[in-house]
Amino acid sequence: MLHPRWLAAVVVLAGALTGGDAWAEVQRLRIAYEAHDGCPDAAAFLREVTARTDLARAAAADEAALDVRVRITSSADRSRGRITLGKGEDARVREVDGSTCGEVVAALALITALRVDPTASLDPQPPAVGPRSSEAPEAGGARDAGGAPAPAVDPVAAPPPAADPAAAPGAGTSPQLPAPPPAASPAPPAPAARPATAPIRPPSPIAGASPPPRPRRPVERPWTLGVQGSAASGVAPEALLGGGPFVELRADLGLGAAFRVAAEVAATGAVDAGPGGARFVRGIGRLDACADLFRPARRLSLGPCVGAEGGFLHGTGLVGKAISDVDEGTVPWASLGLLARVTASLGALVRIDAQGGPEFPLVRRSFMFEHPAQLIHEVPAVTWTLRVGAGLSL
């Protein structure tokens, strides 16, 4: 017979599995940032990190923190970044390069976010914006070949006419007024305005990155192996307490589907049945299908489950005041259930869940004493169950 302390053992196992970093506490970062001209600043780098995970924060001066050292240099119209995470023997170094400093900053921020939180978002984020380029000239403004404003072109004045020798003083004639100058030639058209900046082109992919700036999204671990404790009401005169191992497979069907196979043994203590007593034991195998339809938080999901179970229910009579000759009996057990489940992910490896609700027995039997006739228990049309489990994802 299993003791009710099964549930306490399950709680202890869950505590052991969630040790270490499984609680996913916020990681403080102490950032040392150095970059060439034209790069985003340290604040932009931190924003890139926190845009991918809510588990990263800047550290205060007196806080323990993860050291993050970033250095970005420029060479041959490309930017190269080097990041060091941690200190001493535990330090990890990565290098990336790209055609723009914004790409390099985004890649280094992604590496930092994944170091803090393996489940960090890998969706591309808007690149940090560097110093703004000079604005384009106004429409119609003239630029010279170097981009500088072209000087205004004045009308070309005609040279003054030559004096008529006949009209010179002393020639015996009256001085004549000079002829009016010819009309000024029109100014040549101003050269077409040239844009101050080159047209924007899509950024080229980062080459030579280790790891790549945009690695593939990690696949969620599909298998979970664990144990669960259970309590069932209505199956016997008193609650059946027990538990057992389970294996769960999570399938990507668009609904967060999960399929669980479990084995379970549960028992009551000695039940007082008037003239005598009784003890009940149940052994079953279960198959549950669940769907995580609601996610109220990032690591929490809710959904319904349907299940089927089959096995045996064994009852043993106990000698009492008026019962000196006792017997035992075993009957088949089968039922269907409609349960609700809540699941929490504690880090990348540990999952805990609880599910409960009504079950509907397909085999209903009665247990009784014969001499004297005394009904011990009759299985009702509806029973109730609660299960709490913890497991490691593989």
C-alpha cells in the first residue's frame, strides 16, 4: 500500500528540479562599450538586448553582474565587433562583422540576450540608428561637382564700343553720344542638383559571424520525462492517494498540443466500515491529450485535457467488531475524464503542471460484507481527480 506522503515526495522532487538558474531571475549586466564614429552608443546596445528578453537589466555600481565588454572597429568600409561575456575561465568571446555598424550592434545584442535567456526572442529588431547624414539640398538648389553650392552666374556684359575716330574732339564735328551697349546674353542654365547622400540600399547579410547574427530559432524540446502525484475522490470510500511516472510529447499542431502516457498506483488507508474495515488499491494506465490554448504570461499556459484510463480496483476486507471472516475482490476499472490543466516552464529544462476535474467511470461496482450484509462502497457516476507533476524536458 502506498502512503499519502507520495504528494510530499512530488513537491520535494519539483523543488530539486527547479534549482539553479531554472527560476529565470533577472540578469544584471555591467557593460563596457567602445565603438568607432558613426556607431550606435551603449544605450542603443542595451535597448537591443532588452528588446529580446525581459530578463536583462543594467547593473548598479554595487550589484553583482555579468560583465559584457564590447569593442567595435572599422576597416575597409566594414565594421567588426568583438564581445566578451563573463570573466576568467568562464569568459566567452564572439566576433562578428558586417557592412554597417548597426548590423554588428544588433548581432552582438542578440548574442548577449541568448546568453542571459536561451528562450530570448530571435525576431529581427529595428537596427539602432547612427549619426544622421546631412540633409538633401532644397529642390532646385545648384551643386557643383563636389557637392558644394554652385556660384550664381551673372549676365555677361558686352565690352564698351570703340570710339569713332571721326567723332573725336578736334575733328570739326560735334561729339556724338556712344551707341547703347548690346543686350546682355542670358545666363547659362544652372547644373542639375545632385543628392547629398547615396541612395539607401538594403543591408547586406553579415559575413563571417560566429555565431551568425540571425541564427535559426531553437526548437522547443518535445519530450518531457517526470513523475506526478494524484488524489482521487469517489473511487473508494476515502481518497486514493498515490502517483507514478509519465512521458509527454509536445507536438507542433498549432494549438500547443501535448500527449501524455502515465502509470499510477494509489491506495487508501484502513477504512472503517461499521462491523469491519476495508482497504482499497487502484492501479491504472492513462493517456491524456491536452491543448495549451491560453498564455496569460510568457512561461505560463492554460488549456483543456481529455483523458482515458484503464486498470484495476482492488478491495480487501479487514477484521472488525462483527467481522471475523473477510475476503478480497478485484474488479476492472475504466473511465473517461475532462480536465483543466495549467503548465509553467521554469527555464529551458523544467516544467511543472497541475490538472484536475471530473471523471466518468465506465465500470461501476459495489463492495460489501456478506455476513452480516453491509455495503462498504458503491462507485458513483462521477468521480474527481487532481494531479500535480514535474518533469525534465529532453
